[in-house]
Amino acid sequence: MLSIQNLHANIDDKQILKGINLEIKAGEVHAIMGPNGSGKSTLANVLAGREEYEVTEGSVTFMGKDLLDMEVDERSLAGLFLAFQYPVEIPGVSMSNFLKTIVNNRRTAKGLEELKAPEMLKLLREKIDLVDMDHGMLKRFLNEGFSGGEKKRNEMLQMALMEPKLAILDETDSGLDIDALRIVADAVNKLRSKDRSFLIVTHYQRLLNYIVPDFIHVLYNGRIVKSGTKDLAFELEERGYDWVKEEFGAASV
Amino acid sequence: MSAETQDRYIETKAQLSRLFQSVEASLNGESSHPFHAFRRQAMDKLQDLSFPTRRDEDWKYTSLNRLLVNEYGHQAAPKLEEGQLAPFVIGGEEVIQLVFVNGTWNKELSRLSAKPDFLVVMELKHALADPQYKTLIEAEWTQWALASDSALVAMNMAFAQSGLFVHIPANKVLENPIHCIHIHTKTDKPQLTSPQMFVVAGKSSQLTVVDSFVSLDADAVYFSNIVNRFVLEPNAVVYHYKLQNEALEAFQINHTEALVKRDGNFSSFVLDLGGRIVRNNISAFLGDSGTHTNLFGVYLGKGEQHIDSQTFIDHAFPHCTSNELYKGILTDRANGVFNGKVMVHKDAQKTNAYQQNSSLVLSERAQMDTKPQLEIFADDVRCSHGATIGQLDESSVFYLKSRGFNDEQARSMLQHAFLIEVLEHIHLDEVREKAEALVFAKFDS
């Protein structure tokens, strides 16, 4: 599904990613952990196509296509989803108009007719229930005045509507209380399937108590320095990131 | 700006003089009508007044050259079919619809079936000959219109074709709007039209007037030189909407003034989408305490459009509030101007005045000049004003694109979102929907 080879990326001429290699197969859940500044969010944003990041070397193949050659919206329509660490607030864009456009754009791309109003409403309500939000949210403006937890649940709602092939969660768990965290994890678990993969970027092991990944990778200084199964997360939680820095810090200089 | 400019305007006056004579010659007996007496007085006055130039502080950013070099005419209005009106209609039978074709009231296409008996809607010309309204109109036209030092107001008065008089008596409420559709067509010579409206809202009455300015021919060249006068008796509520979608080579000057008496509530909303050079002069004079005034504006400039809004709110009495919000988007080589003045006199204690102008400038060669002004001479007031000029937020564009919106869709949605804050102030659903549809069509053009 996703194949990342020797990926190097800069922001403002500063090299952040220094050769990432990663293979994600259909149905797999991968977690990427690492200390702050290791390049986790950069990886998520490069995959989604944020323009501030410049890819200097390497390649990314998604569903057999060159991902780096695709526009941001093409990536989305091809089945790549990024849950933002900091979702933007857009006053003036109603949730209902936003979500309807998401659904209809995907239908149009697949050659389907736009959804009629009653069916659309039914679909939106069903997915809003999935993330335990109030139906009244449809009348609000996009993320405007949403609490931190509401914003993250709104990201999960969009993921549920978009039914991506690969969902990247960029620190979706950071700053959430346990109730919101459970809702986020539930949404992911309900959407897990043999055709859908997840790349979960997180700083904390806690999320992985609720979403059990197939593989865990430790990112440090722009490289994946260690990969393993879920037990690696417990090791990280117990020992912290210091041993990673000690073990791999010197080598990377 | 110089002598050459002055000379050019002298030639303009000479041309207008000739046009006046030819109009007068075709009047057939109407020349003794009291309405024509006003025209003549205004024409005399026009000769003594100067058209504004960019040396005048209030016209610093807007030049009338392009507009005043044309030789204008008054041509007979063409016949139109009802179907040609369809794109411009708002609502159904419940709306009083008045149609003006190239400045002339078209009775066949107008629809007064929804007009309640208490409401007076008639040509100003006829109202002036009606003993019931004669004194009122004469007084207002002498003491207000002819007293104006604006050459453009005098020009409107001199060439007014029929004018519109609206009177709603005390304690009456008109819930559905009066909708005036001003239609223009392509003419041999650029057409000069001079729409004139005088609205008197009696004590505790309420009414809404919507003015649509449209063209049947995209390449029509004409000049709509508008004068609107509103008098709000105590506790009256008046909403005025201007939905301006003139042809892109047309000109519009809109002079609108309201006198708001005790506890009156006046709302003006201008939507400017069309026109080559557009200028609004909108003033509210708060003639007693307890009044509230809203001035809202939305402008969208493309190509080489020039859209200028000049507003003035005169707080002369205590306990009045005013709220002003103008927002617009400029692209290509379009120019926008906002010059909003709020004057708070010494006696206007407890005034609460808010003013904001925000613009998005989306191309290198587009330009916005904004000048919000507060002049406060009272010491116990709450006033604030501000202006911003910016671009679309690229992180918002990225967010939408990451959800599968294409670039155009994302930008169009964000531009619309930017204007929503103003558009949602339109208090009648059918008017707001019309305004939004016009805005969307402009985005897509």
C-alpha cells in the first residue's frame, strides 16, 4: 500500500528527514513514536503534501503510484487521509457544507451521483454518532470554538466519511482526556479492516493501550532507528526516550 | 489634474446642458410641471458646482474622468418581455416589484398586487402634483436635495426621469420587501439614468426596500447616477438593500442619505459586484437620541473594476448606536476604496459605535485603500474601528485540499466564508439567498 524509500526532507533548508524507509501493507496498523523534534510530524505532513516541506531525496509509492508527484487533493481522493495535529478553524464554512462537499467530491471522483439531501443527512448523522458528537455541530462553523477534544473527534468524523485506504494520525491523542481518547481509539478500531491501513504518529504510549498496532517504529533524528511489535511501546514507556538518544544519538552525528 | 481636467469637466457640463435642452424639447407640455421646475433649478445649480477631482480629499482614490468624458443620451426604453426579468426576480407574488428600464418606470412589468392600501408607492413626479404630499416633497427637495453641494446630486435632480416616492404611515409594517429592479440595455449612446427615491417611514412603521441594478447586455455602457433619501420618523425601522450587478463597463454613483429620528433604526446594505467605476456615498444623520444604524457592505472586484465606498455616520445626540462592517475581495487589477467616517459630537454621550473594514487582496496588481476614521468629541462613549487587508490563509487552503477539495473549490469556499460574516446580516431569507447566489456567480465568472 505505502512504500517509503530513503526519504529525505527539508524545511527552510534544515534537513529533518534523513532517510526514512517504511513499508505498510494493506490492513496493517503501524505506530511511529519518538521524542519531540525527531521528525514524526514532518513525515506525516510530507506524506499529505504540505508545500513548506521540500523532499530532497527518496521516493514514496502509494497504491502503486508516485505519491510525491500527486497534488494534495489527488492524494486525498486516492485514499490518503491525514488527521491534523492542529486542525484549522475556518469561520464562515459551515460543518454541514464542508462535510457534504467531502462526501460528494469523493462520489464525483468515483463517477457516482451526488447524494440526495435525505441520504446525505442520514449518512452524516450516522458518522457523527460514531464519534459521539451532537448533531447540532452541523450548524457550527468548521472547528470554530471547538474544544481540543471536539477538534480531534471532528478529524475522526472526517476520516469515517472519507473511508481512506491509509489514515495517518498526527498526534491525534496529544492533549486529550481519557474520554476523548477512547472515542478516537473507538473510531479507529471500528474502521480497522483488512483493506485499510493506519499510520499512527504519537508521542505517548497511552494511545497504544486502546489501538493495538501491528508494528512500532522509533523515529529519532530523522531516521527509523528501531522497529518492533507492540512490546516496544512498553519498553519506551518504561525507559523513556533517553536510551534511544544515548544509543543512536552519537551515531547520527 | 490641472487645467486640463477642469477643462474636460467644462466640456462635460456643456454636453449635459445640450442633453438637458434636448430632453426639455421632448417634454410636450410637461415642462410646466413642478417636477420639471426642480430639474431646471438643479440644472442651473449644476453649472455653478464643480465635479469632484482627486484633489478633493474624499475623492483621492477615485477619478471621474473615465465616467465624465462620455457623451450621454436619454433614449426611449426598449420593450421587454416578462421572461427577461426572471433572473432578477426575488420572491413571488408577495413582493411588490417595480421595474425600471433604462431609468423609466415600466408599469406593465411592475407588480403591485401585494401592495397594501395603506402603502403609497408612486412616481415622485406624480406625488409632487398630489396635494397630500406636495408640501412634504417640495420642502425636502428644496431644503435637502437642492441644498446639496454635490454636482452629482444636482445632475441626478436635473435628469431625473420619474423618481419614486414611498410612504408608509405610522404604525404600519410591511413585512415583504419592495423590490425595484433597475434594468439596463445596450444603447447607441451611453445611457444616463438618474434613479431617485424618496422614502418616508412614519412613526413606528417598518419597511424594506431592495434595489437591484442589472443589465441585459454584458457590454452595455451607461451611467446610473442614484439619489436615495430616507426619512425615518420616531421609532421607524427601515432596511435598504442595494444588490448591484451592473454591466462591467457601466458606471454607478450611489448617493444615499438617511435622517434617523428618535429611536429610529436604519440599516443599509450594499453589495457591489458589477460596474467599471462604482462609488457609494452613504450617510446617516442621527437626528435624535436612541437611534441605531447599521451600514453593511460587500464588494468583489475583478478585472479593472474600481469600487469605492464612502460612508458617514453623524452621531449628534446621546444614546445612539451604530454598527458598520464592510468586507470585500479584490483580484486581477481591481481597486477597492473604503473611507468610513464616524463623527461623535460633544453632546453625543453614551454613543456606541463600531466600524470595521476587511479586505482580501488576491493578486499582485489588485489594490485596496482603506481609511476608517473616528472623530470623537464626547468623553463617555464606546467606539472602536479597525481595518485589515490580507490574503487567503494558506493553511486553511491546505486543510481543505487535504480533504479532497480542488484548489479552486477550496479558495472559493474560503472567499465565501470571508464574506459570510456580512451576508448573514441580511434579514430576509429570500434577499440573502439572492445575494449569496450573486456572490457565487461572481466567484465562478
